[in-house]
Amino acid sequence: MTTMTSAVTLPPGPTAPRAVQGAYALTQPLRGLRRRVLGPHSMFALSGDEHRRQRKLLVPPFHGRRLAAYEKIVEEESVRELASRPEGKAFATLPSMMRITLNAILRAVFGADGAEFAELRELLPPFVALGSRLAVAPISKKGRFNPWRRFERMRREYDAVFPHAATFDPHRFEGARPDLYQWIPFGGGTRRCLGAAFATMEMTVVLRTLLRDCTLEPTTDAGERRHSRGVAYAPAKGGRAIVRRRSTGGDS
């Protein structure tokens, strides 16, 4: 598996004032936005019988023995990332956590490896950043110089990573992990995140690995304000903290 340790640029989130974001969100058809950004067959865009049918197809790989098999991948990515962090110096934890999550998802959920892994790792962060902006920005698809053109080009590049993605091929994933489509945030009811169990496992493994190998300390800086990232909030300075590696003697 190709090891990639370069920095991942995180989506900055919407920059428009919250009042503008709120007004736009209230005046635009939500499912229409989801279709524009995620595609017409996304679980976010489907409803009714089609949504339930697709959901049943996607549930099994995220549970049971399949889920347990992913733990090793998450631990490997956690160890690799922690080894690259500065010891005894404050740093933003958010980029590290995002990097662990991205690499784990590409390997476990998408089954990506080698050149495919490297390509997706470089493409997805800016792809998500652009999509998050377009989802909350009242931008027409018309015009020669339009960000939607760039988004559609990046979508084609993403699709090209998996040749003939729309073709039915029962043998496509022989000897490899299948692509499980989407990674979406937790929800409730019939819209609850299909990957909720995976996310819980990932958080458990990352924290277990972190606390096994290091101690985590807060900084003495003032508390960070929260920053909107579109669908979630994060510390404005990335959640700065200090890690110290435990000695081989197993200090507690």
C-alpha cells in the first residue's frame, strides 16, 4: 500500500454571513441541492421505496465481521499519523483526525490502494470543498466561467478512478473490497447514517491507539471559537492540543 503523509487541505466551510446562508437554505429546495452536488442516485437525494431498497443493500457491509476487519486499517493509519506529530508542541488536531479518517475510508470503504489511493487522496478534499460551497451558494450553472464546470470536471476525474462504474459486473470486486458509495454524517430514523457503526468503531480505535501510545494535553491558550463547516462545527484553530509519547515502559 502506498504511504502518503503530505498535508491534507481541509474544506474551509461557507464564508458568507450566517444570515445569508440561512436565508438561502430556506428558499432553496433541499433535495434539489443534494441532487446537484451528490448526484440523482445519492442516498441523500432518494426517498420512499427506492431509498429503502438501496439502504437494505448497503447495510450489511457496515456490520458484524466486516466491521471488525476494518479495525486494523484504522489502527495502522492512527499509528502512522501519530508518529508524524510534533512531541511537546501545540498543533491543530483536526487536520490529523481528518487525515486518519480520509485514509481509512479510502482503504476500507472504497478498497483503494496504490496509485488509486494516492489519486483519490489528492482529489477528494478539494472536491468536497468545492461541493460544500456550491451547495450553499446561489450560483447558476449558466455562463462560460462557472464553478459548476470545475465541479463537473472533478466529478468526471473521480468517476474515472473506477472504470465503467455504471456497468453491472458481478466479478468487479473479486479479490478486493467493494465500493460502498457514500460516507455521510449521523442522522435519525430512516435517514440515520449507514456508517454510524463504522464511525463509532473508528473513533474508538483512534482514541484507544492515541491513549495507548501517547498522552494528550490541552494548551494554555484561550478557548477556540466555533467555526461553521457547512453541516457541522469545528474549533476555529483546529482544536489545538499537545501530545507526548509514552515510554516503552508503559507509563500511565
